[in-house]
Amino acid sequence: MKIMINDYKGKTVVIISGDIDMYSSPDLREQLMVFIGKKTAFLSVDFTMVSYIDSSGIATFVEGLKCMKAYGGRLQFFGIPQGILEIFRFSKLDNVFEMYGTIEDAVNS
Amino acid sequence: MKDSLVITIPSHPKFLSVTRAVTGRIGELYEFAEETIEEIKLAVDEACANVIKHAYKGDTSKKIVLKYSVTRDAFTVIIEDSGITARKGMIKGRNLDDVRPGGLGVHFIKKVFDTFQFDKRKGKGNRLTLIRHMQIKI
């Protein structure tokens, strides 16, 4: 898994590529916590290049979401491939997250 | 008729990608539906992750043995470890209305496989049998 950080219209975009699993999710958590520590108001996660996510990855995002909600921040996802979306649906947590089709939809929401 | 395959992986999370690759390839060989392949990859990954996390408590120097078998009517994976024996109370899916990190793995496995059974006769460690009943071209 690789993580890149970008800025789009003043909002922080976390671009993830590869597999999010038990091996890589601690790195993801560490990165999310950096932004949460700064009380970043908007974090948009680009899933376009994510090839896999397991329960540890979903749990990492649930934790991130809870931390952000505590200070009024928003965690958004966009560009989720169908296979990844199915795993979120499988977890029944798909309605917990803000999910958008494109980066534009996310930042304009 | 039955085809079988055994692999042993170290109990390090970096090898979970190997189990996913092998599981997925088996699914492709027997022409499982793409959705089924993704489901069994996820479930076997989660079962191995649970071994690392709970049976081995994060010890990456141990072994996990995966025994795959395919018959005309079932796909079976037996996962063996030599770690801490799972107790019944430890193994349960969680209430999905409770939004919190953790505890999703068993829920995924039980959703994908028809049988989720620990072998009580195993001495040290665990032997988990996962069976999905399905028609398979073999």
C-alpha cells in the first residue's frame, strides 16, 4: 500500500493505492492520526487505486471517523471500486461513511 | 474426485497477501464466479489474520498451515496453527449496529462459508474448518 497526500481546492486528499490489510493498516492509521492530531476539518480519501480492504482497514477508518466526528471533522471517501464497495456493504458499515463518486462530489458536499 | 493443496506461511501479516493470491488463483482455476473469489479471499485472509492476532498474539515467527480441497460440491479450507487455543466465547461475530473498530473478521468469515468449525480434538493450537457448499467444475 502507498499513501500520497494532495491538496484539492484547499481540502486534504489522501490518495491510497494497493491493498489495505492487517499488514498495511497500521501505516494508514498513523497517517490518519497525523491529520486528526492537527484537527484537520476535511479529509477526502481517494479509493480509486485501492485493490483490497479487509476488516482491519475498515476498522482503521471507523476509528478515524469517530476521532474526526469528536471535533466536528469530516471523513469522506470517493472513487470506491465496486469490489471494495461490496466489502463495505458486507460489513454493513457503508452507510456510516460519507461516500461519493468523484472528488468534485466530495469537496462540493 | 478431490483436488487438494497445502501451503504453509509464516505468521507475519505481510504474508496475508500470499494467502489471498493462492486462494484467488484456486478460485480462478475452478472457474468460481468473480464475486465468490473475492469473498473467499477476504474470508481466508480474515481467518489467517485472526490466527496471527489471537492464537499467536502477534508473534511473527510461527507457522500457519492452509489445506485447500475442492470437490464437485464443496470448497474447503482447513487452517491450522499451534498457538493459543480459541475458546468458544472468544469467537463470535459482533453486533453490526455497534459501530466500532474490530470484530468484523468473524462476521465476514461466517457470511462467506457455510461451515465455521473448530476441531476440539486438536491438541495444541487450532484447526479451523471452513466449507462453502457450491457446484464446482472439477
